[in-house]
Amino acid sequence: MATTPITPSADSKAAPHFPEQVTGMYVLARALKNVGIENVYGLVGIPVTEAAYLIQGQGIRFVGFRHEQQAGMAAATEGFLTKKPGVLMTVSSLGFLNGLTATANATVNCYPMIQISGASDPTMVDMNMGTYEQLDQFNTAKPLVKAVFRCSKAEDIPSAVNRAYRAAVSGRPGGVYIDMTTPALGQVMNREDAEKLFYDPIDLYTPTAPSPEAVERAVGIITSAKRPAILLGKGAAYAQVDDKIKTLVEKYNIPYLPMSMAKGLMPDDGPLSALSCRSTIMEKADVVIVAGARLNWMLSFGKGKWSPDIKFVQLDVEPQEIDVNRPIAAPVIGDLGLSLDAILAGMEGKTMSTDAAWLPALQAETKAKGVKFAARIDDAKSAMPMTHWTALGAIKPILAANPDVILVNEGANTLDDTRDAISMSLPRHRVDCATWAIMGMGMGSTIGAAVATGKSVVAIEGDSAFGFSGMDFSTACRFNLPVTVVIFNN
């Protein structure tokens, strides 16, 4: 029996089409790249190991640490130095908790930072089924950070990353947590569909201007001051308004007193520096401009030695900071750069009412204390056994000759003595334990500063402080970072 050959149709000749597929981990990597993240700090493991590979595939540097807390300190330090959120990625449960200490610290200190942690399926957590590393990370983080987001499916991830970035940098900066659940990370979807999820967020940071009435009030109080001073906080250093601070200080001859991490915003050894006159400023100034600082425990809550008649002009982005511990005569709420622009414009053509003897008296006090301090360091050169001052006497001229080196400093006596001994001349070149005065941030912040800036970093550590983070010195070595660590063993 004859048969008729079957001729394949045009459709059947075509190769079968299998769409390229990706996971939620790819979506996460692309979302981070999309908002301009350049570095991710963390420690890999289930369920984020593959995500770290994919992040590197996007050209993002992944800096792997020995401990999540130090990775978080690195991320927070990058946030402070760059005004962009540093990103920490951790595993679930204890890895999340280790990193959360740094994210909480970033929130208190107003550093923009995003912590992304793998998390168990929330439906299993909610039912207390005893799943792998079960912990309600979302609600654990919520009271300690600025904002929290939970990604239950891959489609949530780009929006969560964009919103986390915006939350971290807007208003008063802080730490943000993203709960990256295993269903979201492991979800498989067509690449074509995944690419449709990405969008370019508009105005991730929108500065807000102060009210004209607030500016006018502040200008009136400043220009009427007999004994004015400006108190510079780390918020002023973070804001990168160096030129505006310089204009306000130098044009109107206002002496300045920097807080620890604002050292170098104006030179510590400048002619208008009142760094050695803290008690005098507190007792005798009649108007103090508080720029990016808080009247907290480090400033005796605005009480104690402070004159009861002093008037504070407080420049802050956070309204809730006003009248904390002490009534503020002239609150100026808004972006620090816009606030300074408005104040400088309002002061144009006006003259200060400063007493003629105020600045010379501060300069004379600074000179006398400088001579006494120099003698203290000089006397320590031959001390046996050596003291902190012996070591600082050797370090001081080296750092003075290399002002672009970033100094990281922590400890107890080591922190206090180094802060007093080492003068800074450039902004954002000193990082320390800041508002909470915690120990254990040293190696993380050292690595974060080196990675974020590419500059050389010197860490001066107390022996106890170094003990908290010393293993991550190996991380600096693995990444061949330009880091020098000095340990004061007292």
C-alpha cells in the first residue's frame, strides 16, 4: 500500500521557545543596581548566597565579612561619608540580629543605611510551625529602625528597594530594613516579565526649605548676639554644606565649636576655632547656633554649665528635635543647606553686634591651653612606661602631614585622648562611636571608609574596643585595603 509522505508545517519546523527564567535573587540584584548601589557588605549563607553572586554579576562589589555587625558598621559608615545608603545583606535569624545592632545604631546616629536579610516564610512564622531559623524579623526590626518593608513575592522587590532608599535618605536619615522572604528570593519568573518591574524613581531625596518667618527670627537673634558661637554636629558634616558653614563663620567672625565627628568641617586649628573653649562657650555665650547637633547627653542636655540666659538657634531637619531638653528660641526646620542659604541671604547687608572682647578672649584661652597641651605631649616622649600621650605624640605629626587620611577612633581613654590630641582639617575625615558611644565599630567603619572613599584609613583603637571586631581586620587584608590599625594596650 502506497503512503504519502507527511510534509512538516512551517510552524512545526520552528524550534520550541523556552523563555529565559530568573529568580527573585536576580530581581534583587537588578533593583540595587538600578538605584546606583555600588557596594554591598555582608556575610553569605542560606538563603542569600546566590543573591551575592548575582549582585556581583551586576558589577556591585560584595564585601564579605567575618561578622554581620561589622558589615553593618561598614554600610553605615559609607552612608555617613557619601549621603547614599550603605547596604548590608545578612542571612536570617541570628545573622539578621547581628546586623540589626548596626542598623539600629545607624538610625540613632542618622546614617542612611539599608539592611536586607533573608527571612523564613512569614506564613509559617505566623503559625509558629518551627520552620528553619524561625523569627519574626519584620516586627523585631520595626521599633528599632526608620522604616520596614517585607517582600512576599519577587514582584515586591524593586518597589521595596526604591522605597527603602527614599526612606533612608529623606528627612532625618536612618536605617531601613527589608525582610526578604525565601518565597520572594526563590520565586522563578520569566526574565521578560522581571525586566518590566524596574523603574527609575524620581527625586529620591527632596530637600525641604525652612519657613521665611523662622529664618527672619533666627537672623534677628544671630545678628543681635553679643557673644555668639556656632556648634557644629555630625549632621552638618554629613550634609556636605562645608562652603556655607565657612561663609557664615568667616564672614561674620563667629567662633565655632565642633562635636567629635564634625571636627575638620572647619579646621580645628583655625583662628575662629573654640575647640579648647567648650566650658567658656557653655557658660558665657549668649547666642549659639546649633547646626546638625542635638542637645543630648554629650552637651549636658543643654543645661548644666550652659548659661540659663542663652538663646539657641537650632537648624535641624527633624521638627521633633526642637525643644528637647531645653526651649529653643529660634528653630529653623528644613534641609541644612537650604536653611543656611536662607540665613546667609537674610544676613546680607546686616552687621553683627558682637562684643569686641569676645573673640580675642577665646583666642587667648585657646593659645594658653595649646601651649599647656603641647608641653604635656612633649613631656610624655620620654615617659617609661609609655602612655597614651607618648603614642599620640608620635602619631600626631604623621597625621598632620597627611590630612587626607580618614581617622577611625574608638575606645574609652583611647577615644577621649585621641580626640583631644589629633587635630582635623578636612570634613568627614573622623569617624567614631558617636551618639551611643558604643565600642566595637572600629574594623567595620575602617573597612567601610576605605571601600567607600578609596582613601587611606588609620584606626586608633583601645584594646578592649579592638577585641569586639578584631577578626575583621582579616577582611581588610583580604580586600587589600589601605588600612593601618593602631591598638593602645593600657
